[in-house]
Amino acid sequence: MPRRGRKRKKTRTHVVETDERIRGALASQDELKIPRSLVIRRGKVESEVVELVGDLRKLMRPYTAVNFKEDAKNRKLTLSHYANSLSTSMGVTHIFALSQNSSRINLRIGRTPAGPTLSFRVKRFTLGRQIRAVQRRPYDSTKAFESPPVVVTNNFGDVSAAPHVKLMRITFQNMFPAINVSTVKLSECRRVVLFNFIRRDVSQRDPEKAKEVGDDDEEDEEVEVRHYAIRAKPVGVDRKVRRIVEAKIPNLGRLDDISDYITGQTASGAPAPAVNSGAMSDSEGEDETSHVVLPGKYRGKGNNKSQKSALKLVELGPRLRLKLVKVERGMASGDVMYHAYVHKTPEEVKELKNRKEQEAALKKRRREEQEANVAKKKAAKEEKKAAKEARKKEREERAMAALRGEAGVDENGSDENESSNDEDDDDENEDDDTDSESIAADGDGEDFSEDESADEA
């Protein structure tokens, strides 16, 4: 029989599946390389510090726990506990811990799970709402936080910088995902985080003059943190035309034609009525250094590819001034690699290290002894409990045996009483028979005596 129909066309292939699997594996590896952060507060803090925690979480978006809520009973847990609990399950790589005491606010940044930990003192800070309150046109866009910011580290020096300065720069850079220039999309570059390292020569500062200007607490090294949003506006056209292109059409009710708004005069040559065109403020800047040719389309009307636009940074907040106090090798523990106020010689460091090792060994030995004592007490307790159970069982057995013995005596006693009663009844019956026989005998005697007396008569 001849074959009917055409030959089946093969539509399934394993090459695409393999490519998809490889692509998925590469994507998962890239996801694992993305740093993820957690911002928490420890202990009791003021309401402003709670707002600062929210602003820091907003700054670290999108790879941070925005809605993380600390349990009141867990605020005294150590950073190592958070690191061990969240680094493996949630992939957290950096932990920010804000705490407050009576005199200062502290910020600790730790790399999970094994450190190092950088301890900063927050010299001053400004919240995001306070910055937006003084801006004429504050930036408000939720889509800007859907992509990570661009990190800029300024004035941290080169390879010849101090070790703690290089460690700060590396830590700040590794808190955010790295940018691949060849694959990054221009539309994803919406925010900028600036870390500016400030050096001062406080040794030659006049204390009286510093106290007058309010900078008597200045440090020799500080880090300034700023958070900006990037705003682009097209240039090369008239400002009024640009307003129309941006869909910000002014009120033209007093004009006869839109050309009067563009040219600034009517058809007869008379000046056109004043219109609030929403001219740019002095803070927006029109300098040529901010003009760039866009390599691709950017967010905002008129910001097309190959279009010349002016870039402007709008501050979002928060604004921080930090002072590095201490660097620890581990996660909030371990050797102190750097301290801003305490300086030790190599001999003192070695002596301190030996003392710490001895204390650790002593602590370990005491812990082992304590565990052995606890095990010994537990074994003695179990043995005492077993002996108590044995004594209780023995008492119960003796009590049951006694109860069984008493029950057997009662049964025997009841049988003996019954037999004694039967014997008494037999004795009584025998006595009755004897009495009756004696009575009968007495009767016969009386009759015999009467017969004899009759014969005698």
C-alpha cells in the first residue's frame, strides 16, 4: 500500500534546549554574583534614625530587603547571627547595622559571612524628606529605583593609599552590582551614589576659630555620601519649543496664535502678552559641559538617540557624613586591623594577640568543663530518676503482695468458722438425743415403780 501524506517535518530539537539550559545556568551564575544587602537597626533608636534606615534601604534598591521588619526581641542579636542565618538562605552579602547611644549614632558595614566589618560614626545626616522639602522641583520617579545606581568613589587615592582607605573604597564598590560597559543599557543608568573621601589637616587648625564656625568636631578623614537622580533634557532648541516637546504646554489663552508664544510678538509686531513659560531656574544650569550626545534613547520626551541633551543631578537623599573608627577582621569580631584613635606598636599587637588566644583557649576549656559537668549532672539525674522509679515499682509490688495475702486469710477464716458452726450444731444435736434418751429412760423407770407398787398393794 503506498504511503499517504507527506513526510513528517521534525520540529523538536535538542540544540535549543541545550542552549536554553546553558543560558539559564549563566544567568543563575550572574544572579549569584549580584551583591544583596540588608539594612537593620539594633536596640532603641530615635524616629529620625528609623527614617534613615528606610532611606538607606531606598538607596540600596533594588537588591535589598525593603520591607524587612526587625522583631523587638531579636534586636539584641549579634551581626554574626544575622550573617549565619541570612547569608545562605537569602544570599545576603552585606549587612548595615545602625545603633544609637546617648552620645552618637554608629553604622557598621559587614561582609557576610566572615567579614571584614567596618565601624563608622555618623557625624551628621540629612533625611530624604528634608532634602525634598527645600527643592523647587523634587525628583519623583519609582522606576528609577528598579535598576541599581552607578557608584562613584572620589578622592580615595590610588594603589599608594593607606590600607584602610583602599578597604573602604573596595567595600563601597562591592556593595552594588558591577557595571559591564559593553552590555549596560543607557536607560538603566538612572541614579548615582557618590562616596567622597575628605582629608583635612586638623593639626594646624585654630580651635577657637573652629568652635566659632561650629566645626570643632571635624576629623582628619571623613566620607561624604550623596545620592542623586539623573535627569536629561534636550538642548539645541529654543526653550519654549522644548517646553512643548516635553508636553509642558503653558497657558496660551491670552495669545491669538502659538507663533506669538514662540516668537514673543504678535503678527503686527507688537510684543506678545507675558506667558508663564516655566523657564528653567538658575540651579538647573545651562553650561556646555553638561551637554552630551545620547548614544541611545533615554527616559524623558525628546531624549532620543543621537540627540544632544543636558544632564542634571537631582539629589534624592539621604546625605551622610561618616568617620571610620575601626576595622575588624571577622564579622563584628576578630583582630582589629585599624583603629582611628588607638594606636599600638607591633609588640603590643603581638602581646594582645597572645592574650586573646589564651583567653579563647581558656574559654574553650571552661566550656568543655561546663559541658562535661552538665553531662555528669544529667547522668546523675537520670540515675536518680531510675532508682526512684525502681523503688516506686518495688513498693507497688509489696503493696499488691500484701493485698493478695490479706485476701487469702479472710477466705480461710470464713471456712473455719463455718466448720466450727457445723460441729457446734452436731454437738447440740447429740446433747438433744442424750437428753431425750434419759428422759425416755426416766419414763420407763417411773412406769416400773408404779407396777411394783401396784403389785405390793
